[in-house]
Amino acid sequence: MAKPKKVLKIIAGVIVFFTLPTLLFFGFLYLKYNEDLPEGIKGERADVLATKMLNALDHEAYENTNYIEWTFNKRHHYKWNKADNTCQVYWKNYRVDLDLNDPSKSEAFHNEEKVDKESSKKLIEKAVSNFNNDSFWLVAPYKVFDPDTERRIVTLEDGSESLLVTYTSGGTTPGDSYLWHLDASGKPTSFQMWVDILPIDGLEATWSDWTITESGAQLPSFHKFMVFGLEITDLVGKEK
């Protein structure tokens, strides 16, 4: 039978074996990718660049889109009645009928059976959090003039200009900032993120595989984030 000191050494060795590579890998990523939030200039030029991005995506078609349906990363499915600001959120055996104007009016279901009011609170909170995150990966470019946003123009080392958008309130994580990189027409190709949920600042994700929906709205169907791929499937956009 192993002595207590030997057991402790074995346990410590196992912990080091599994945690040291993780710490070294995180340290490598931090040194390679971490960036300070860039300073930008607020004002008319930033708003002009934001408007150019919206025009490149046919913002008017998005505004006229009243219904959007999609699946995020094969995990969460959404039926968003944009006109009424309600959304059915599906995951596993759950469904939450969200009232985005007043989440307290939302209802939760498990295996199509309505969940009682007290038990539904956490499910509703989860549905709101999922919607805020997953819809952002779908429609973030259209939110650059949302209330409580600040826009700045950032000149990069190569002389090109990018759009820095900061959300000062609202959503799940107010205070987050995104630096949009645009092509010559103004269409987004990627953004960098300075967000509370990520331990490394300035990580970049692509915005690609744009789909033109039935309503004419342009929405992305894929994001590459480091070595990960975030898929958006079952995408539908209608005026009614």
C-alpha cells in the first residue's frame, strides 16, 4: 500500500502533468495574440465608415426583415419574430418562448410540457443569454448604431481604417468592444474582440460565407475563431 507522502507526490505529479501544458499553451496564446484596445477617433468620420459598412450589407433589406430563423453551431435553434421582438429558443428538450421586451412574460417548456413559473426562471435567463450571444454572431454589423454605442475610427499600421464599436450598456456583457475590419466596399471580413468573457484581448474571428436571404438581408453562415469554426445553419430571413 502506497504511503501518504507517495500518494501526494503522485497526485501532485498528475496535476502538473495536466495543468502545465495548459498553462504553457495559454501563455503562448497570450504573448502571440493579446493586444491593448486601440485608441480611435470619435466623430463624423467614424459614423461615415459605419454607414459605409451598413450600405455594403444592404441595411434597408435587414430592417425590412421581420422573421429570422437559424441554428447556431448545431446546438441552439432560434425562430425570431423580429417585428414583435419575440423569439422561440430551442436546445436539447427545452423551448423558451421569449418576450424580448419583457422577459418576465416569457414561458418555458420541457418536452413540450410547460414549466412552472419558479422553475422556469433559470431557463428563461439561459435563453436570454443564449439569444444575446448567438444573435450577435448573426447580426452584429447591423447593431453599430444601437443606443449606447460609441464608434471610433482606427488607423492601422498599413494605413487602412477599421471601425471600433463599443457597447456602453445593454446585452449580456456591456462594455465590450469590437474592431471591425472591412474590405474595399465596406463589407466586414473579421472583427477583433475586447470582451469580458475572453481572457485574451484582441482575438480575431472572421465573418464570411455571407448568405442573401429571401428578404434580401445578408447574414453570415460561418466564423473562424482561432482553430474553431462557428457554423450558422438552417438560415431563413423573410419580410413576413
